[in-house]
Amino acid sequence: MISGDMAIKILKKKNIRLTPQRLELINILSQGNKHWTAEELYHILNERMPSVSITTIYNNINLFCELDIVKEIQFGEGLSKYEWKKKDHYHIVCKLCGDMVDVWYPTLKEVEAVAESISKYKIRSHNLQFYGVCSQCEKQ
Amino acid sequence: MISGDMAIKILKKKNIRLTPQRLELINILSQGNKHWTAEELYHILNERMPSVSITTIYNNINLFCELDIVKEIQFGEGLSKYEWKKKDHYHIVCKLCGDMVDVWYPTLKEVEAVAESISKYKIRSHNLQFYGVCSQCEKQ
DNA sequence: GTCTCTGCAAACCGTTTGCAACGCA
DNA sequence: TGCGTTGCAAACGGTTTGCAGAGAC
């Protein structure tokens, strides 16, 4: 888990400009241990910086994903959330409200190995989500 | 794994009309042990039935999914494929061409149990895909 | 001063919706 | 004959693209 300052050093080293939008996004992402949609990040940033556009959010989270400081979580139906990069883990998603929590289960490396051995594929990664109903939604 | 004839009986029992489009779709899906996009099904059906529309494909695969005779496979970036319903299994997806093969690994029920025990979620299902490169694409 | 980045508008793409005409039962 | 289904066109929603002007360094 890297700090916001570390992320800024990575940008500087690559001669990527430190625009206010970029710095504020890093600030939001690196502080809260959460999962955001692009839209949510847009609204948070918009409060502090009313002129920001959704395009800038996408430009920058895509950049951060390439730099490996942010991770995209695709959880079905074309929906994505983004989280600050940390140790590998899985996610539980609430089918009703979309809320998401981390599951720190050991990475399924041996299942990957099995899948590779029984197929003609070179396996590079896997994607696992759990779907259910959170306690909030269950009450209602 | 049910037969096409079985599927037709299910439709009849529910008073769902046996239109030529519907019967031909069942025919395609139940015979080939494959994974199709809606677009692919549209093109196959279109050769035999030139007036068919993509709307009808979606209408019917969605109906078949509700009837539990077809399964939707969501594999990231909003892309879906569909397969004739069979015993639970996972999929390996080629990152380059989108080709997909089955993995008959035991269902991860104990991982679901772990995820449920460490969270406040009632877990109902999970979704696991492997991503890699198929042997065809590897050659190139 | 240069060249990357921003923000607007428009495009994209797979899928869904509204609806009038069609055709299965 | 009646009502479920089809197929067209338009809408949808999250994301990307093109581009002129802004601004980081």
C-alpha cells in the first residue's frame, strides 16, 4: 500500500504534470480505504473544484491504473469501481445497493495452475467476486 | 444438461409461444457446446432467417435465462456471452480474441462460506473467470 | 514557450425500451 | 380473434474520443 506522496513521486519521475485535479484525486483515493465509481469520484472532486469534468476523472483513473497505483474492479454489467492499490484481495458486492467490502482470502494460485494445466491457455490473472445482500439492505 | 425438446416442453407448459425464431435459437444453443455473444447468435440466426432482429435475440436469451435454460457469462467490460445451461463450472477467457473454454473445477463453496463468515453479507453466488492467452493467439 | 492536460461535445457500443404490426394458439 | 411476440427506431448509460483552449513547468 503506497502513500499519496509516493504516488506523486512516481508521477514526477515519469514527467507527468501535477495538475490540481490530479493531486486532489490522489488525495481522495489514497486517504479513504474505499471503492468508488467514476461518478462518485466526480461528485466528490466537484465539491472542491466545481469546474472539473467527468472526462478528467476518467483520464486520470485510467492513467493511475496504468501506473499501477489504482485498481479497477469490474463487477458485472459493465460497472466498474476503483480503489487505491493494495495487497491482492477479493470483493463481496451487494446485489441491491452495489456496496462492496474486501475479502482477505489467500489468492487462488493453485486453482489458476489447475486451469492452466487442463487448458491450452497461458493464464495471467483471474477475477473473483462474491454477490450477496449487505446487512443494511437485508433489514429492508 | 437438458435437451432442446425438454426446453420446448418447458415453454409449452408456461404457455410461451413457439415462434420459429425461438425454436431456431433453442436449436442453435442446445446443439453446440459453445459460448456465444448476442451478436454471434444474431448472425447465425440471420443466415437461416434473414428478417430476424437483434431485439428478438435479446428478448429470447433474456427469457431463456429467466427460465434457467441458458446461462449468461459476464466476463468484464460489459461483455456477455451465453451458453446452454449445464453443470456449474468456470471459464477461461482469452484476453486477445475473447475465446472461452470451460474449467470443471469444484465449486468454491468453502470460500463462499469464509467470505460470509467474515462479513455481514448473506452470500448468494460468486463469479470466477480466468484470463490468459489461448494457444492460437500465442502463436501470433 | 512548449507541450501535456483539461473540459466540452459528440461518438461509441452493447443492450433495453416503446410501440405498431404480425402471427401463434 | 386475442394477446404474446416481432422488428424497427430511438433511448440508455458508462466510457472514450476529437479537439481547441488552458496552464504546468
